[in-house]
Amino acid sequence: MLDFDFHCHSNISDGTLTPTELVQRAAGRGVKAMALTDHDDVDGLDEARAVANELGIAFVNGVEVSVTWRSHTLHIVGLGIDPSYPPLVAGLSSVRSGRGMRAQKMSDELAKAGVGGVLAGAYKFASNPNMIGRTHFARYLVESGHCKDVKSVFNRYLAKGKPGYVPHQWANLADAIAWITGAGGIAVIAHPGRYMVGKHSMGKKTMQELLAEFVTLGGRGVEVVTGSHTQEQYAEFARYAEQFQLLASCGSDFHGPQESYRDLGRLPDLPMSCKPIWEVLSLH
Ligand code: AMP
Ligand code: MN
Ligand code: MN
Ligand code: MN
């Protein structure tokens, strides 16, 4: 079992815990090294690091950048970044800037589908209004009794192809990798298995093209063990990691006590063939 966790969220993006509460929970679960990887924002890092230092956990500065690649939305995790690197700061700010308009459109689309007036409700769940996203809408639709849980909201309203889904242009892959690597970080493809399931998913050939392009652009890691992979996918992405000489990362993708399939830490070991990403991260 791994007591490392290099992917999780605080309420700076769409997690429910503050950075302090998140790190306290990780410590309570025996996590020895962690990264906070909020979507498109690094504002939680200083607080999280201070608490991690107090509690004796190694802390890695992270971020999860939203990217549009071909017709797909991808998430690229950056680990070991300097959060003050100006191109990263400016890049993340540009990625966040579209979220307000998108939220307005989501609310309009949901109204057409018979679910009216949800914008203010969604914002109520966004501790950081600049980071308003689908999860905040989902939480409100659960609270207001439209669906029984967040998962059902996505399946019914918010997943690609559903009535509340609004297509959006995020960062491009080359830029996201350049921001991360320029900031001294390692770019990691988050939860790749997720891009291969569902109606609009990529096939094996496209996944291979993505991995090849990612490596050419300076990407160095891939999540092999994540809360969103099955056992089979651990093995599948361990093979891809070997084929493309990528470092293997692990993270829960924890968003909150009520919502996550996986809680912080206590992740299964990486397959034997993997080169663990923590061998190149400075853990302090
Ligand atoms: P956004 O960046 O606003 O498009 O929101 C993306 C976030 O929505 C992801 O990081 C997840 O936290 C959440 N999400 C996406 N798809 C699902 C799903 N099928 N079920 C539950 N949460 C999801
Ligand atoms: Mn999320
Ligand atoms: Mn993600
Ligand atoms: Mn995530």
C-alpha cells in the first residue's frame, strides 16, 4: 500500500475541504507525502504546505490544468511547480477566465431542459467563485432535490452530450506543459483511463498518439494508480508508461468525504514495471 497521494482537491477548486482540513485528513490517514492539485488554481498551496510542515508530511506543490486536445478535455497535473512562475500564473488565470461565462451558459441550457434558475445556487457551493465548475452545479442540483447524488447529476445533465453540457475551449496541451515545465514542475497525464470510456471517448490509437505528442512536448509522467482506474487499467497504463518511458504517478483524486470513490492515501502499489514519480520529486 502506498502512503503517497499526488492528486487531490480543496475548496480552492471543486473539493469540499479547505486546504487545512484536507492536509489534516491526509495526515490522519497516514499519508507521508502529498500534492494538492486544484483545478487551474494554485491559491491553496501555501496554506496546505504550512499545515503539512506542522504535521510532518512531505508536500509537493501541484496543479491540475484543464486542456482541450482535439475534441477531448484532458487534465494535466503539474507536480513540483513554482506557483509564482509568471507564465504559469498568467496561463492559469486565462484558463479560469472563461468559467464565469460558461457557468452562465450552463445555467441557460439547464433552464431550457426544465431546470431553471440554478446559477446562484451553484455559486453558493463555489468557495472560490473564479473556479465555478460543473461540480458546484452538481452539488446544488443534489441539494435542491433534482438528483440523488453528484454522479447522477453528471449522468443526467452535465456529462458531454447531456442537456447542461456546454463545450468549452481550455488551454492547449503545448501551453499547459510549457507552463508546468517552465515552473520547474513535471507534467503528468491525469487519470488517462477516463478518456477511454463513454460515448465520446478516445480509442487506443488516439491514446497512443496523445502519449507520443505529450512526450514530444516535454511531458514526463502518467497516473497509473488513480481513484478513477480499475485494476485492469493499472496494468494497462503501466504498460503505456513503460512503452513511452513515462514516470508513474499515484493519486486518489479525492474531492470530499461524501463524494469520492477513494479517500486520501492508502492506494494500491504501482505495478512492478513502473518507475515511481516520487523518485524524482523533491519530498520535503
Ligand atoms: P469542470 O472543470 O467544471 O468541467 O468540472 C470537472 C470536474 O467535474 C472533474 O474534475 C470532476 O471533479 C467532476 N466530474 C466530471 N465528470 C464527473 C462524473 N461523471 N461524475 C462525477 N464527477 C465528475
Ligand atoms: Mn474536480
Ligand atoms: Mn481530473
Ligand atoms: Mn482531479
